[in-house]
Amino acid sequence: MIEMVIEQRRRNLGGGLEVGRVLPFAKQRMVGPFIFFDHMGPLDLAPGIDRSLDVRPHPHIGLATVTYLFAGEVMHRDSLGYEQVVRPQEVNWMTAGRGITHSERFERARAQGDHLHGIQAWVALPTELEEIAPTFSHHSGSDLPQWNDAGVVGQLIAGSAYGLTASAETHSPLFYAHLDMVPGATAEIPGGHKERAIYIATGAVEMDGTRYEAGRMLVLGAAASSVRAVEQSAVMVLGGEPLGERFLYWNFVSSSKERLAQAASDWKAGRMKLPDADDKEFTPLPEDPAPPGVGPASY
């Protein structure tokens, strides 16, 4: 029922912003179209934090970023001109396509302190759509259908599952949901997709008679149909149809290594437009590029 257990690996993105990196993993590059999965925090940010904690303007191609918070607040600004705060149980969905740049800053934390906790996932685009025009959308309220049943409070973040469909435009079959579960509650895991996983953000769950603690992603076999919480837990369920091989370098995703090299060259040469409202600094390309697939990542 469980094909693999992936434990988060702690990474410092600079300035003290620490995340738990889950995907990509050496033995499990993707789950359906999900190619990147970072657990942000939980992190207490004191008033007056240094701007070095912010994620400065940086580029993306070939993917959609999905930012979802349990707590805290992040300000997004991008090269399309969007400026949008994301708050708990809201979604910032940014499709990079042929190229976009953006920043993510902790302005409320700087003014009054904050408690940051959330997930950022990247969804790869189908090969024929990797070079589409970039877009950005923000979703809250009825855009993200909710339900409450037998000790499980659920919110659909993207795609279709549980008889519901979220509003963000996706480009391949997928589902992504947040489940808050009381101790002893059992939740259905959506079927109908070749690849699925759950991630335990907080608490602990039981599957196949084994207890699994927070910070672990369980990659599921076809027979997996439910999960039981053994304590108060926040669980992310995700999956979809595989897209084929993808390469990842820094913040770029593509089916072509040559396209990654072009994106890196464009960024280094200053050929990618910065956000109009945040164009005074940027994140430089890493000096020692790693092979595609293992490079560092910003958001």
C-alpha cells in the first residue's frame, strides 16, 4: 500500500528561512506532475526581521508554483504586475510557462512579527505547454471548496477530488487537498490517478498498521484508499498523471536540458524582466551550477 517513505531534508534558503525539502527526492523525482514540495516553517519571525530573510526576485520557467499557508502572511510581486498577499487557507497560483520573475517578502512579519507555516509545491507543465504565456491567479473562499465530515475538515487546493473542483486553472489531471483530522478520524484518499502521495504536515497518522510522524511523505500504491489520524493532524493529499521525464535546475523546470541552459543564460545576462514593484535587487544565478535535476531552489 505504501511504496516509499520520504523524510523531509532541512534546507536554509538564506537569511534564516529554513524549509523541509521533500520533492524532488533521489528515488522519487515526482508524484504525478508535482516536481517540488517544500514545507516552510513552522517559524516564528520577530518584528524588525532583516530583509535578508525575504525571497528576492528570481525567475521560473516550465512550471506552476502553488503557495498555500497554514499560518502567516507572504507578499507576492511578479513581472506581470501582480502584487498579492497570500494568507492562511488561500492559494497563490503562478504559471511560469516561458518565463516569469517574482519575489516573496515577509512585510507583516517585519512590521509586527509573524508565525510562518505553509507549503510551496511546483507543478510541472505538459511538454506542449511548457512555453505558454505566464499567468498569475489568487484564490480564496468558494474558489477552494471545503467540507466537514466525521472529524475531517477538508479544503481542495487544486484539481478535482471528493466530488469537487477547485478554481485554479490546471494543465494536466491532478488533485491537491489539505485535511485537518481529529484523533481517530479516517479520511478517504482520492483514487483514479497513477501516482498519489500524502504528506504529514503536523501530527501523526496510521497506514498499514504503522504510525508515521510529521515531516514524511508517503508515496502510495494503487490499493491505498484511506488514512487514519492517531493525533490531531494536518495532512496534504496529492497526485495526478505522470508527464514524463523532467529536468530541474535552480528555479527552472523543463523536458529539455538545453532549455534549462538557455534560461540560466537569460537570467545571468539580465534578459528576464524583474517585477516593476520590486526591481532594485535580485537573486543571482548560483556560481557553481549543479547538473540539471539536483540544483538549489528559491521560491
